[in-house]
Amino acid sequence: MANAVKKKEETNVVQFDPSMFEADANEGLGQLGQEDLAIPFLRILSDTSPQVKKRDPEYVDGAEVGMLFNTLTREVYDGEKGVQAIPCSYVRQYIEWEDRGKGSGAPKNIYPSDSDILSKTTRDEFKKDRLPNGNYIEDTANHFVLVLNSQGIWEQCLIAMKSTQRKKSKRWNSLMLNLKLKGTKGLFTPPSYSHVYLVKTVAESNDLGTWFGWDISRVGPVEQADVYQQGKAFNESVTAGDVKVKHEDENVSSEE
């Protein structure tokens, strides 16, 4: 009798198999396009990040200062080991912010890279570029990337580099621009999404304090055709303006 019950229970166990969903791929998502989605950020957790505060509703188990954090999946990555990333597109912007604790935590304005807004600012004692209205401007380098998550899947993310990290962005851009391959017509610069980079964090400091910053190094070429096409498609979406970015103060706790 016991064996019969055991066999009956076993027949009710469903083994997960992704292929059973394949015939209905994308069903239930309506006509969602890239323009309907907000891109998640890959951020460095600091000592003011709500994700590292155990009593904050935004706390993430195991999160520590210096780790990398995906704002959509809430997955954290070891900053010392880093994650693999494929740079797909680049957009520079000037973002106007109110001081922390004022307003909604969203930008007051976003200006394009050819704006003269910095000419209207004055550098304060904290090295912030202040406008006459008291708000400050951050020169922000937006790197749209694919990040390899813990399940081995490449996910879209945005790495926003600003303030002291602008020099890291410039170095990354130089790594991509100076990369040359030999083709049928001589040397050429391959597309940014042709190569994988390792994104890590490193401790940094100056006279204003200490923090963790970005550390970028090249791994090698993309070896899978489907991953290359995924990066190319992401680049085309960003270029077409279909990718929505929702900038917000990454250090604002939900308790504030």
C-alpha cells in the first residue's frame, strides 16, 4: 500500500522544463516593446545605499558596501570578482539634481551632451557644479551594457558613471576606441559590443572621503553569434531612442 501511495505522489510531481513554455513564447505580454520598459541600473553599493541597511525595507540579504547591485532583479555581485559586461551603446548627459533630502529624488532636468549648462555653474567647496538656483549638475556617462547574471543569461543594464568616475568612463571608451582588428581592408575598430569586459569595484579616496569606484578591463571577443546579435539589437534600440532611462538618487532610503 505504501509503495502504491509513493508511486501516485511521484506521478504528480512536475519536473521544470523550459521547453514546455516555448510554444507560447511572449504570450500575455501584449504589444510590449523596448520603449515600454525602463532599463535597470548596475550600481555600486555604498554605505548610504538602503540595500545594505538591515532595517530598511529595501535591504537585500547579503548586500555589502562595494558590491554590485542590479536595481531590477535585486541580484548582488561580489565587487572583487566582478561581472562580465558587453558595452552596447554610450550616451553622455548633464543631469540637474537637488541636494539629498530635497524634492522627490528624481532629476530636475536632463541636458544633452552639447548643452552649455556647465557654463552657468560655479564649483563649490565640495566640488559640485552649482546653478544659481542651488541645484547641482552632474556630468554623467551612460554605458548601456549586457551583464552576465548568475544563471548565465545576458541582461540589459545601465552603468552611469559620474563625478570622480568620469575618468573611468573615459578610460573604458579609450579601450574600445583603441582596439584594432585586422580585416580584409586592413585594421579597423570593431563595434563596442564585439568584446566582453570585466567590471569590478575598487576602494578609492580623496580629501573629501572614501568610496568604491569602477574598475574595467578587457576579457576578450564575444564568441557566441546570438550574444553578438543581442548586443547589436540593444545598441540599435538605444540609438533609436526606444530605451527609457529613469534616473533617481541611488542613495535615498525608502525610510527617508
